[in-house]
Amino acid sequence: MNPSPHIRRHFMGWDEPALVLAVRHLVRSAGGAGRAGTGPPEAPSSVLDLSGFVVVLPGGRAGRRLEELLVEEADARGLPLRPPRILTVGALPEHLAPPERPAPSPGALRVRWARALSELPGDALRRLLQVPPGPDDLAGWMELAGLVVKLRRRVGAGGHSFQHVAELCGEGLLFDDRARWEALARAEREVMGGLEAHGYEDRDDARRRALVDPSRRRPPPEAGGDGDGAAGGGAPEAAPAGAIVLVAVPEMPAVTLRLVELAAEGGTPVDALVHAPDSLAHAFDALGLVDPEAWSALHAGLPEDRVVLVDDPRGQARAVVDALHTHAAGRRPEEITVGVPDTEVTPYLEDELARRQVRTRRAEGRPLSRTSPVTLLAALARVLESPSHEALAALVRHPALERLPPLVLEPPAEGEGRGGTGTGSVAGPRPPASILDSFHEKHLQETLSLEGLEGSQKAGDSRRRADMISLLRWLETHLLGALRGEKRLSAWREGTYEVLRTVWAGSLDARREGDRAVVEVAERVRAVFDGLAELPPSLDARVSGAQALRIVLGELAGEQLPPRPDDDAVELLGWLELHLDDAPVLVITGVNEGAVPEAITGDPFLPHALVRRLGLLDNRTRRARDLHQLRAMSACREGLVVVAGRRTASGDPLRPSRLLLAEPGEVMVTRLLRFLEGEGDGDGEGEGDGGGETWTGHEADARGGEGRPGDLAGEALDVPPEAEGADPFQVPPETVIQVDHSDLRMRVTDFRGLLSDPWLWALRRVRGLEAVDDEARELDPGGFGTLLHAVLEAVGGRPDEIHAGSVDALRAHLDAELARQVRKRFEPAPHPAVRLQVEQARARLHHFAEAQVAWTAAGWRVRAVEVGPTGGRDSTGPDRGVAFAAGSVTARLVGRIDRIDHNPATGQWALLDYKSSKDAKTPDKVHRKKEGRGKDAETRWVDLQLPLYRHLLEAVVTEGGERLVPPDAEIRMGFVNLPADGEDAGFRLADWSPAELEAADQVARALVLEAASGYFELDPERLPRLYSGDPLNRVLGTALVDSGESMVDPDGEMDE
């Protein structure tokens, strides 16, 4: 088809940015500085009148920038400005064909689609998906409706309905997909019929009707000039009012394209401004859109010294700093733009520039989904749907809860608290997260409902359970109560607003960033409910509060909170905004495949062959668009740098963008080899090296010292070099720990840590560093051992049970006590993994029963369980502990002995420690380690727990106050192993001589003196390796390897 004579192409060249050239064209078209159509160009008027133009740009940001440039042009001429009407490509169809009836709100449209899809017959619905949402799951149907609406938007942009697609895909493709499209068409007819009946019209339907009905299209403007509209060079003539000017529009949906062509055929002038020289005229169609076939043979033309290849996102950020040092000297922030097609790079970039006191501004804004009010609503919806521990953990950690009245706990009843059945809870305010974590650590519940916990409450429950009930009541009062029950969807506005008012009570100031997000979200929520109010009663279904929140959140998905204006910040732009940005310095990061060009991934409904048949925009068009834009950006500015990474932040490999390889053969091979051969160049940790190649083609002395960026001596922007070694994160954070140990109390389990690494011991014991983790879904080794200990302590304290004469009788007692402990700890809804672990514990106890019966038959009797100085585990008096002298220092030893047995026949006493690690262990292997190989290798003490038990005995007394174990008694020490392999269960006693035990005491005294000094310094050579699950790995930066040197045994039980 020959183009209309009213369509004119203007090749502006690309020596300058596109918007600068477009302003020049518009001013000339308006008659120099004169009013359009009022006289010849040489007769200027008193106004720069561009109101006769409709200027169309690819995006809204470019439109705002064009307005700024036009104002600057008018100011420079000393004239007032009558601006043109500026539209995006997406809004152009409604200008060319104004709709006759209003479009439905997005939310109401999705509700209509949800209803239509849910009412499809079973066979038609199964063609769309195998497992549809439940009949009452409106939120699930709305989610499906959202996908269908997006699909219809895409095919509608090509001028097709679902029915039309069904007719086109029946043959010539790999398979006949008519049945699926006919199912969608059936729902489509229902939705469109409902809209028409209620006075609405779908946007895509209105556009398609305008293609065939001239009465729906805007009439052409009256001519204001009498030229013939020749394309090419020379000053364009004055345009009539309503003339359309397409500014650097590279692609256009088929419906929009046809509407523009029809407007031109009807007499509306259309000027297509192409940001390219006329030597590339063959690469653009009549409207200036890219020709994919022509661009497939063209090159990017990027100079090699403008392509920077680095390892990872941190390296990319440092390469940006390096590029700014080279190109941005003397520039203001507004003259610098950084492109971030790959958003993974953004936080690294912001961090690197912030550390150099350079502010940045994300032009696309912040996703509403990440604002405090939206994340709170999402957390509430999750709890309302299923009060799982995971859902509650997310809610109680939400920072907005700090704005609520504090949660004040009741004081513990007499006898509760540390050492009793409670956990040391005290009256007064307490953070909700600590209550939940404390409860979860002990009880491992899968779900946590107020009704369930109150229903299972009984006398003797732990204080943790009572505190958890208080927390759930607090949440119900302030947040969840307003969202309970069912209402019509449109009626949930008040419940949603009540939550927002409760949390953000008082006046809000939109000038404050935190308040601005709340105000913006409240306005968007209001708009969603306003849209839902247009639903007829038959579609305004009754839903739960959780479903209502899910629906509202679905409507807010993808929306952004616009950033505040900041003239002193460097703009961070996405790829599509970069071409029409006119900043003289441009650095583009993340130029990797998948980000540039952005791929249209496989659609389950739209295979590539069908996309081609429907004439929809595809990957070929996107590649042509992006290649043209990259080439234009390179041509119009000297300060362009392109950065690509080899790996993601998690180490996954990346490919270079195909645009970087769109070069002549030799250049392409050289660039690809640079990318591949640099994989081992660095790890992204070096300063200024970006973890690989960072800069080519520039003199080394243009940088600061040692290859790092020097000062950017600009008028407003200064990026100082980072101070040598400066880093806000120091690992580890404290290399010397000092403490006053004038009153030194030491647990018998402390000595293992001191022998391994005194500094690490101080970090844990003195600084109290411990992990707070709510991710447990099963008992960790310590928790599993604690459960076994509790059962054995209870049964061991009942002589008639522990000394049962048969294995079956003892197993019955152990099973009964295990059941009591499980009810106490894990009712009413433990995680499934806990139930499995309970059975594993039962198996270990059954194997223990065999060993215990044999031990009893050998004459041994249990005399005490879980005892320590001053006679019991519940003692908290000031005298608790046994004096242990080391030179001039006396420490107090504390600890509990799991079990003390006596054999009256032999007179021996045994100090026993339960071991629930995976593998059975001997006392000597745990406590001593060989130095070297061979039978004659010396051994050194690495643990002193069992030998130090001997010193606790002097304070272990009977109820009458007498010493339980006589001072001159023969004492044995050992383990009671309860390993996974029941064949290894049983009693293992040590055979240490008096000399060896004295040597252990000497080691203990030396450690007491070391601890009493109160000075602990990190020794990297001494720092033990930690097993892979140890949370201190993240603090210390140590390797994630397994080792027996850790203070926490990954297969066993936590130190006391």
C-alpha cells in the first residue's frame, strides 16, 4: 500500500539528542517563532504557538521533558508558549477515535471476567486449566481474570477478538488450538454483553469498531497552509491545527498504526520524526517505524573503548563510578543519567554512589507492593487465610505494628518464670516478634489460631503459651477484628480503611516520605473501591476480608509510587526511557541478554508462529527497536558507556546482549573473547576494577591513585575516591572483647569453647551473640536432644519405672512419658516433621530401654537426675556453684549432671551425660584429640565437661543436706548414647587415670586465668571452622565447612 500523501517522514539525523532536534522541528513548523498558519516564517508573532500540534512520544517521561525543552526555547526567544498537546502512543487511539461510552474500571472488568470464566461449562473450563479455583474463591478467579485481560489486551492491540483468533489458529500451526480460544471467546461474549447492557464499552472493542466505522473517528483538521508536504530536508511548512507529530516512535500496535493511517487518508497531516540520518531511510517504514528485516543486517557501531565488561553487579556499579570519573567532570547531576535495564544492579549502584555522597533517583518510582501499608495489608490477608506460623511471623515483624498501642503482658503467676514451667516472662511491654519466636522455639506449631490455643489451654501450661494467647488477642483487637466475616466486595472499603486509620492514626503529612506512601495507597485503595461500586448487585459477591484484600492488592500490583523531584540527584532510568533522555553523559548497566533487548518469553496461548500470524509485536521488532536506539544513543553523545556483567549476584552466568555482538565479524569476535576470557579476571571485590575489565582507551593517569576514581570536580557533583579500606561493613565487627570478670562464673561446658577459641567463646558467652530464627519447621539437634532429656529425666526420677525388670515394661513407661511431653510441648497443631521426629525419638528410647535394663541387671541404680551445685536444677541462690581455684583467681563452676548412678555391689559411682547425636561417641574421643598420627601420638584436652563434673559433686547434696557422693568414692564418668543406629545405644565409660584427670584440671585452671583477664582478641589463625549451619558464619565470614571444632555440634545437642 502506498503511503498517504499526508504522511511525511523527516530524518533528523542523530548528531544531537532526539528531543532537542524535535523542538527545533516544531519551532520551524510553527513558522520560526510565529503562530502556526498566520504568515510566512520570516514574519514572527508575539507568541510561540504550538497548540496546533498533537505530539506523540513513546513514553510519559519523554513528554514531560519535551515540555521543559519547549519552555526553555520559548524563554530563550522571550516569547510566551502555547504548548502542543502531548500524548503517548498508548493514548493516541482515544484521541483519533474518542470513545462513545465510558470504559469499565479495571477492577470491575476483572470481576466480570472472573464471573464469566467461573461459569464456563466444565469441558470448556478444562481446556483453559486443569485445576481451576474453587467456586467461592473469587480472589483466585480474579487472578485468572487478570491473566485473561492481559492476553486480550495483547491480541486486541493487533485488532483481534478472541473469536477472531480462534478462527485464525485452526490450521497452519503445529497444533489446532481452536478449542481453547473458543472457550475464551465464549467468556468474552458474556463479558462484552454485560458491559454493553450497563452502558460501558471495552477499550479494545471501541478501537476495533473505529477501524470500520468512520463516524467513530475524529474528523480531519482544517488546513492552515498550502504546501505539498514533501519529506526530507528544508524547513517544514506551517501545519494545520490537529497535525500529528510522531517523535522517534520506533514501534506501534497494529490497531494504532491503522488508525493513524486512516487519519492521514482522511486528511490529517502526520509528520514522522526519525532519529536517524536519511542514509538509513531503508530501515524505517512510512511512519518512521523500524523495519526488523532491515535492522537484522545493521550493526550497533559501538566503539570498543565504550564497552566495559565486568564480573558481577558490584563490579558493574564500580564501573559506573569509574565512567563518571572519566566523563562527568564539571557536570551537574541533571546532566548525568545511568541506565539500569537489569534492576538487580540498582541496589549495588545506589550503594556505591551513596558511599561517595552522590544521591540517586529511581525515575520509575518505588513499587506500591513494597510500601508499608501494602505489605501490611498483604500480611493481614495471609494471616486471615491461614494463621500459620509463617504468616504470623511476617505480620508481627512488620514495622507498622510499632505504631499500635504496646502489647502489655500480665505478670507471671507465682512459681512461673525462669526455672519453673515458664520462660522468664515478666509483666510489661514486649515486642510481638519475641513472643512468637519464644513460643515457636518451644512448641513448633504449624498453625496458631486463638481458638485452638485457648481450647487446648490447661493448668501448668508454660508462660510462653499464655503470652502467645495475649499476642493473638492483641492482633485481633487492633487489626484482624475489622476484617473478619463476609460482606459484599464493594462494602469492604470501610474495613480496609479502619485498619489504615488504626495504624496510621492522626494527621498525615504528604511531604514526609513515609506519610506520602500511606496517603498514596489510601487514594489508590479508594479508587479501587470506587471502581468496584459500579458493579451491579448480581456481580457484587459476598467475600471474606482476606479475599477482599487479595482483590485490592491484585489491583495495586504493578503500580508505582512516583519519586519526589530532586534536581541534585542522578537519574536512574529503565531501558525504554534512555533513548529520549538528553543528558550528555549516559552510562548503561546490565546490557545482557534478556534485559536488552527484553525478550517476549513464551506465552502458553501465543506461540511465536501465532504471534506472527496475528501481526503482534514480537522479538524481532524489539531487537530492531533496541538496536536502533542503542546506535542513536551512541551517535548523539560522546559520553556513552555500556556495561555488561558476566554473572548475577548469586553467581549464575550471564550472556552478553546480542546488541553488543551486532558488529562486523572481527569486532564481534574480539568483544566476545573479551567477555569469555575475562571470567577469571576478578571476583568483584577490588576497588575500581569492577571484578574484571573496567575501562579501555583512556589514560591511566586520568584516575585517582592506584586505579581508583579521583574527584569529579564538577559544579554540583563531586564523587570523591573512597578512602583506602573504608567499608561500612567490617567482618568481624569487633576484634577485641573486654569485660570485667571480677565475679567469674563458668559453666562446665564453657571450657570447650575456651579451648577452641577464647574470642569466639566471648562473642557467644560474654556478648550473648545468638541467632534469632523463626524458620524452624522441625526440632533442631538441640531441641531433639532436649525432648529426649525431658523424657529420661522424668522416668529416671521415678525408681520403680527406670529400674523396671523387663524391656517391655520400661518401654511402656518411656512411651507414656514421651506422650506427656509431646502434649505439653506441641499441642494443638505441630508441624508434620515434628510428628515424624517424635517417632524417631520413640525408636531411640526403645533401644535405650534394652541398654538400661542390662545396666540395671549389672547392679547400677539411679540416685539423682539433672542435679547441680546446691542440690537441684531449680536453685537460683547466690551460693550456687562450686569454688574452683586457679592461682589467685577463684571461679565458680556451675552446671548440671544429667544422671548420677551408684552400684552398691562395687561401690562405684557413675557421672553420666546423655548424648543424642546421630553417631555414638566415646568420652575420650569427645574430650581429647591426638596431635599427629600413630599410637605414640600425644593427646590434648579439647573438652573438660566430664572431668569437671567431679568438682561439682561437693555441692550435690541429698534432701537431708548430706553430700550425695562420698569424697573418697570411686568415680567413673561416661556417656549414655542414644544414636540413630540403635545397635550402638548404651553406656560408654571413660578409663582416665588420676594423672590424666589432674592434667585436665591443670588445663581448666589455665583457662580460668585466661577468662579472668577479661581480654579476648581475635586470632584468625586460631578461629575454628564452623559447620555449615552455624549462624556465626555470616558474621565472621568463615568458610562453610563441616568440622568437629564448633561449639555447636550439628549432629548433637546444644551446649548448656
